[in-house]
Amino acid sequence: MAMGGFKINGPPKSGKGLMIIKEISDTSNEASLPKPTQAGRIKPCIELISKAMRCLENNDKQCTMRLIGEMIRLDCNNGNVVNKEVTSKVKDIVHKLWLRSDDEKRCKLLRMLRRLVSKGWIRGALHRSNEALNMWLVRCNIDWKSKATRNDVIKSIEDMLREKFSWNEVKMCEEMWQFIGVDVNEFRRHGIEPCSWLEGLEELSDLKKPYWFGMKASDLGIMKFTRRIKLMLNTTNTIDAVFFAKLLSTVKVPSLIIKWDKSSTIIAKYIHRTITLSYYIDLGIDVWPWPIEFSVDEFEKILNSFTDEELSMFLAGEIDGDGTICAFIDKEKYVHAIVRIVACKACPKRLILDLLKEVIAKKFGIIGHIESYETTDGLTFHSKNAVRLLRRIVKYVHHPLRRLRAELILAYYEGRIDEKEFERLYEQTEYVLGGPDVKRNHALEALTRAAPQTHTHRVLTTIKQ
């Protein structure tokens, strides 16, 4: 991100928010009841496990099943609440009960578990493949499809909010810009649409779009498991909190993990603790179409196979993840545009910068240079080369701030605004250097203000950081 000296007033002390904030802030309500620690949760789980084992030894299957239900309701099967040793014991009891049961008891167990846990959890506990579990569901006349999925519920809620409360993505976008001090009406008066980043997002429901490979080469984390793949994006920043949620939702409704980031090095005096938002979606093992790990040679073959438009999509994804679009005005009042893709010096991503430089020069005739900084290197395009690249990729750029800056730079170079208008508008997009900035470290508050459900009620709350 480009740095600048324009100071934006900090976030409001109160505003719209979700109840989740009160759960996160351990200092927000001194009168609130203490929440049980992990150790406090483990003890009753261990007691239930011991009782269930005694029931199994006595061949009392009804008792064992009842205790399994109690364990699950107490979250003894949840690794995020208790440790893995406890969750493994719960699964082990379920498996032993399954092995000792007849068909009737097995069907009864499946019906109970269906109401309490996910299909994947049952499959893991019973040591059954998806096909084998489906056969048992058919045998027991259990229609799993009739159970409404979380995605269906969320979609129904959002449809209702659109109809009853006139919520839409543009309102979400405008709420985000208002939160960080960007005047959307001022941009629109000059023919620049601050919510244009939403255009074309629906096309990204297709993971085969090269944009996703660009995100994989930058910020998108991918974890491969036995039967699934997890796509994950993490952030503490205000704009990314809205962008990442919307981006992943084009494929599937994302899940969200909210946690205090104790591992990050806090370099700003005004930040005491950082809240990290982790968005993720779980997909089938064969759904992700791009290599997860790749060599430089393989990466080069993929880039060379792209058409010009596909390469533009890829670069947009790369820049939305690890890129910068910025500008500065020199003494002669001329606007210099900069587009930069960065990578840490000692990480695998650094190897692709030289290759990207060659491919972009070969395909587009646009010349970039590798610039070295203290901890990172950047493939950088200046002035006319930057503008030529922006014209190629702008319609595929979906990061709200980078898209807005790209539109603003192009408006200047195309003569639609002069340098004074450019400077005044660009100032709203800059970060405060070395001081508190609403664009940084307010991810959770930005999300709760922009989320659709916050447009139906108002809750006064404060996030203490």
C-alpha cells in the first residue's frame, strides 16, 4: 500500500455491530459472567467419557448412546473447545458402539448424530467412506438432503434482507467507504464509481478463472486434506475484511474465525492487540483446478499458455493479493502512477517476479523493473508503463482500494480530471504513516458495519484494541 500524510479521523466509538463483538472483547463488560476455560470444559467431558466406557463394558448400548449425546451437546467433540485427545476418545466410543450394535441400533445412532454433528464428523468417527455412509443412510431411510444447509439458510436470510430492508452489495460497499472516510458522492460527481469493484465478481464463481491462480500466487492459502481442500484468507485490515468475505462468497459462503493475533509483532504504539479475521471455505478434493505447489518451470508453462485476457486476469488476482496501485505528484504537478507486485526476499514467491517481468514484456510490451527494499523485492511499473498495465487489468481488479485508485489514475491520464481534483480525491485513499489509521486493524468493526444484518438494527458497542 502507498503511504501518505492525509490523516483520517479514527473510527467511531460506537456504531452498528454484531453480538459477536461482545464475545470477542474480554474487556468490554466487566460485569459479564466468566466463560469456562478449556480445562474447565475438559473435566466434565472426561467424566462423561469414563461413564460411557463403563456402559460399553456392561453392554448397555442405550446408556452409551445417551452419554454420547450429552458429550456432543457439551462440545466434547469440538477440537476448538477441548483438546484433540478428548475428541478422539469421543469418536472412539462412537466407533466401538457402532461395531457392537445391530442394524436397528446403528440406524438409531445415525439419526441421533445427524441432528448433532456434521456428516464429515460421522464419517470420521465411524471410519467409513462417504459412499459407505451413504449406503447406511439409505438403509436407515435417512434423507440427509432434506436437512437445510448453512449456505441455504444464509441465502434465505440475505434474500429476505434485500426484499424487506433494501440491503444490497452497493450499500455494503458504501458503508465500508463511509467507515474509512471516503466520500463516495465526491468520486461519483467526477464520473468515478467507488463500488465498481463489485462488477464481474459473479464470474469468479468459476475457480478456473486465472484470477484465482493469481490469488494463489499471492495471498490465498490452500490446505489439502484427505477428502477436501480448504481455501483461506486472513486479514486485520478494514477493507480486506469486506473484500475477502465477498470474494470467497462467489464460490461458497465462507466460514469465519475471529481471534486475537498474539503472534504478530506490534510496531505501532497505538495498537495494543490485533484482531485477525480468517475466512475459509471447504471444497471437494478435485474442485481446485490449479497446482497447489509448483516449480518455476511449471509456473512459466502456465503463464505462457494464457491468452492476453487470461494473463490480465491472473495479474489482477496477483495485485489484489500482493500488489500496490498508487501515485504521487512531482514538483511540476505531474501525476506519476505506480503498479507494484511484491514478494519477500527469502520466500518462494520471489522466484516468480523475474519470470513475470519477462512474460509481461513479451506479451504486452510493458516494461517493469525489479526494485529492492529492506525485506522485500518488487516488480514495479512506473508512469506510462503503469498506466498501460492498468488499462489491461482494471476491469479484473476487485480489491476495493486498488480498483478505486486505478480508476482515479486512469481518469487523470485520460483527461477527465485535472491534477488538483486528482490530488484532492487521492488524498482520501492514503494511509497515515506512523499513526492511527482507520484503514488498519479495524477488520472486525468494518465487517460488522458492512454486513447485511447490521442494516436491520443498531447496537451500540465498542471494540477495545
